[in-house]
Amino acid sequence: MDDESISSFVSITSCEPAKAAQYLSLTEGNLEQAIQLYFDSPNLDVGGAPAAQPAAQPAAPAASNPIPIDSDDDMSDFDPAAFQADAPSRAQPNTEDDEAMARRLQEEMYGAGGGAAAAEDEVRAPMERRTETLVGPDANWGPGSEDDVNQLVQEQLARRRNPSSRPGIFNQRNTQASVWDNSGDSSARRRELATATGGASEQSSKMNMLAELFRPPFEIMFQQPWERARDLGKEESKWIIVNVQDPAIFDCQRLNRDIWKNDNIKDTVRENFIFIQYAKDDPRGQEYMNYYFQNRESADAYPHIAIVDPRTGEQVKVWSGPPIPDAVDFHAQLHEFLDRYSLNLNVKNPVATRKPEKAKKDVGRMTEEEMLEMALQNSLGNDDQGPKDEDPDALTKGDAANKGKAKAEEPAVPAEETTNGDSPFAQISSDNPHTEPTSTDATVTTRVQFRGGPGRPIVRRFNLSDPVRRIYEWIKSGHPWEGKEGADFDLSFMGKNLLEVLDSSIQEAGLKGASVMVEFTDSE
């Protein structure tokens, strides 16, 4: 035990240094265990066993005060008053010892004196701090506090049901989003991080770095009940994106580190989605998991990400299990979704063009023959993966794969115009190659991703001041997609055909960090 451990304990718990030293001595210098012990039992008597009560005066030997009785028959000269003076000098049989024991037990149990005289002389010690469920979920505490109370109650119930879910580096509890938005107040961030991790982030600078690295995205999380999220989604015309995590699976931690920390993804989520993140044992997420997450008991179904329509409650897209996409791909997939789907009542969203695969039958309802057949098939196919949730959006991409892409009632530029020599597309130069700028300054240049062509998405850097026409010139002259040299194509972003904004700058067209869809018109 050293001074650094004591100072760390005091900075987290705000207790006295002497008490900190006592808790550290009980845990043999383990700071994390000592902090957890303090929060679990803040009034623990860490000073040792109760002080021994003063021993009662030993009773005087019977021989020192003999009672002179001459005869059992002759008691005429016995005077009781003659022995009353000696009564105080004799010990009462067990009377004082019992009272002292009762007083000691009362002091140990309640921290106060046992008699009325003691109560007059001393102030009773404050009641021990306890954590109890005084109200149930959905209790009405009036406007402005109901959501916070419900959240605290649900978190408390989760900790009681699962003692192993104590906060830590990889199992951080919810905290205030406003602190994380204000990156300048480092001390407030550190305090909130210590609260989120139960003090684990304060053990060392490395632990603090890991806690920040794998911190959930509190700054974009909506921390209210599911129905309130749907109501807000209807009001603000935003989709609901839900992430269910198993803290024991590292891919879930990678989401917090690589996906939700990405600035482009955070901007896209803030603008178009209401983001909710649940742990798999979080009671607040039970309603969602009961309705939507049918394979939540399968480790291969994590991490689980889904997009839900707030109007109908329909789950329209799912990412289930490994491998998780990298940040660039996931950002592009979000924009592809936004290009194909809309919350506008006048727009028809894509519909399924094929039926879902037959779901696996519940093992508990299988006959013996069905179980033997399943075991044989698994052994032959070496299928050691558990079930995953199927993506409803994939069902809209059958043979009529991209027919749902045209969300608008009529395209801004008809496809037949692209074959006309006087069309805007035909007038774009095809012999003006593009050279990527060397600067990486985000205020001068940006990276644009292009999806939809054959193969993997392509990322290209442009100057923010470049006109949108420059993108078309690069594709027409550089032929970035093999086999598509000289082919006509359309570029769209967020449902808008970019031919409409050829002369606008990339920044003015909102293409900074964007994911643009490429559709070759000769492929149909």
C-alpha cells in the first residue's frame, strides 16, 4: 500500500485518507477491490473488532463475607438489616454482564447508545447508507424526472440480477452525455469515466486510456425507454438504430472503438437516426429483444445492429454477428440505406422480392429423429456457428435487386437523356484525368467513397472547392472499375442525382466525407 493508492482512493470516493488506508489494507493493496468494497459497504467497520467492554468487577469470594448462621433451627437472633450494608460490595449474579452485553450489541447494530441517558448525552450516529428498490419501473415521479428515475431503477435491478455485471473497463455504465460533448473539460470527463467504470479507469494511466478507447458512445446515445424513442423518431422523422452488445465478446468492444467513435458515422447517426445501445442483460432492452432479437442466446449473433421504422415498428435492416464491417464500409452502408429508404409518407420503400430462408427449428421442440439428423448435418458440414438474425433488407435485393432504389416519384434526370449527345452527362469531358491532392487537411480536402460498381468500394480524395463535375471527369477518364470503360453511369447521394449540381462545389453539395452510389445504366 502506497501513498499513490491512497490518493487515488480518496480522489474517487472522497473519503478520509485514514479510511482509505483501512480499506486498502483489507484488500491487500488492491485499489479496484478496495473501491468496490467501499461502494458496497461504505460504513464497514474496518477498524477491527469492537473494542472490548471493560470487564466486570470480579465477585468477591464467598469466604470474605461469611453469613454467621449458628443453627438451622435457631434463627431468632438473625437480623437482616445487619447484612444490608454489605450488599453493594457483592456482585450481582450475571445482572451487570447481561446489561453490558445488551448495550454492546445495540451499539454494534445501530451505532448508538442503548439507554435513555446515553441518548441525552450523545447524538445518534447517522443511519447506514443502503441501496434498496423503493419504487418499481415506470413509477410516476412527475414531469422531468420520470425517465431518470426509471433508468436508475432498471440499472439497479440489472445489477441485482447479475452480480457479475459490475462496471469496469469493458462494462461501463451509462453516464451523462453532456460531459462527453464538451471535450475541453478533461477533469469532468475523467470523473465521469471513473464513475462509468466503477473506478477501474483510475488505477493507472494505461487503464484510463483503455477505458476511453472502449467507452460506449454516450454522446450520441438515447437513454430513455423504447416507446419514447419511437415517439421521438416519429416527431423528428428519424430512424431508430439499435445496438445490442455482449460485453464478453470482443467484436462488441470493437464497435465502440472503431465504429461509434468514427466522426463521419457519428455525424450521420446524429442527423438521421436515434441511437440506442443495450447490454444483453439490460432490463431496459428486454422489450426490444423479445420482439426483434430472436437469437439473443447465440454468441454468434453478437454484435447485433438493427434499424427500425419508428412509425410501424418494422425492423428493416440487420447486421448480425461477425465479421463486423470496418468504419468506411459501415458508413457507406448507412448512406446506401438512406438512399434506398425514406420516412416520407409519399415515398414507397423497397419490398421483399424473395422469401426468407426457413428458420431453424427450436431444439427443444425437435423429435429424436430430427435432432439426430441435425447433428449429422452439422458434423458433415462442420457448421459450428450458432444462428444469426437474417437481414430483412437483403430480401429486397433479389433478382429485381435495385428496383427499389428510385425513391423519388420521378427521377430528376431521365435515364434516356444519358444517350443524347446534348445531355449534361455527354457534355462532361472524358479526357481530363484527376490527380488526388496531397494535403490531408480536413478543411481543404475530403475523402469520398463510391459504392455500387463491381468489386469493393473505392475511396478518392478531392478538394472541397472542386466542382461536382470533377468527380464525373475522374470516372469517365480514369476508368476505376474494370470492364466499365466508356459505360454511362449515374451518381446519386441521399436520393439526389448529382447531375443536378454539376457546377456546385463538393462542399456545397454536401459530399464531404460522403458515400456516393454509382449505377451503370448499361447493366440492365
